[in-house]
Amino acid sequence: MNPKPIIGITASMDEKRHYLNRAYIDAIACAGGMPLILPASDHIAQYLDIVDGLLLSGGGDIEGCFFGQPTHKLADDIWPERDKAEIAMTRMAYARNMPILGICRGLQVLNVAIGGDILQHIKGHKPDIPRNAIAHNVQISGRLAQIMGVADAEVNSIHHQAAGRLAYGLDACGFAPDGVIEALFDPSKPFVLAVQWHPEELIHMPEHLRIFEEFIRHAQR
């Protein structure tokens, strides 16, 4: 029996702690992986040496200096230490062809890490509803449609920023009704995929669990 692949999951932070919502842990475990929380630090290469896949989790906004813009006045929960560590880790994992899954902020980190930028404030994508409540539909195409098995997905929504100019090599494969990019993938890599919603909160719906199962399948290799 093959050992479970180890999935490194980036953590949120504040002045006194690093932390992660349990839903990420549960989703990786349910899909057959072994979750390992990665705090922001200088030990990037060592982290990647011991994991088989990298999950870029959600959280606060990215400081504008990392993508060549002044930080928007409505940006919040900014921790440059986290931004610096995650962008560097993403670049290294990308260069190693490691499986990468980005979620919400993680989609933005992926895009910034390899040369894109961010729309720093959009309206209507952070409704005051529970994290696991359906907010809108996303039109799915390409690789993600194959993975999820649907072309029209019901998703939650907990963000006020989104991908702007896409990094070279990334293709959009999901759009909200208002045109906001909701999913990205890199067709040149074995598995580099990011979604703007939070599928870890929706694993009771088979199409969302399949995202994690495919991620784990590639990490197992």
C-alpha cells in the first residue's frame, strides 16, 4: 500500500499565531492526503523537500508592492511576511513541477508569484452569509470541467479581490456571472490549478470533493 502523500498547507497569521481553518485539513484527509500546516518562515526549500503537494490557502489580502501597485485603501488583514514566504514558495514549487492547488487568496498568490496582478477591490463577492452557503454559479471549462464533471458549478464566495492581468502560462477556466475570473490552470504543468471560491467548505458536494481527489492523485505520483 502506497503511503499517503503529504500536502503542505499555508497558514494564516496574526501577531501571536499561525492558524488554519479545519475545513482545509478535513478536505485533504477526506481525499486521501496527509495535511501538514506550513507557517510563514525562511525554511521554504526544506518545506518543499518534505511535501508532495502545495495547497495555497485563503486568508487576508496581498500587499500591493508584490505586484507593482499601491495597496488599496480597502485592503485588509495584510501580512507582508506571509506574502513574501508564500510567493517565494509558490515560485519554487512551480519550478519543481510540484502539484499546486490555490484556494481564494491562493489563486491570487499563484497569479502574482508567476507574474500577474490583482484587482484589489470588487463588489458583490463577499455576501454576509455562512461560508458554506451557495452564493452564485460559475461557468467551468477546460481542465477544471473535466475534473469536476460539470460545466456550471454552484459555489460559495468569500472574497473582495480577484485575479487581474493573468501571468503568462495561466489560462482562465471559470467565470462568475459578472465576468470575474473564478478559476485558473496551467496547461503546461502536471497539476497547477486555483479556484476563487472555497471548495473545502463544500466537500459534501461530489464535484467539489473531486478537486481535492485529483490534487491528491497527482501528489501521489
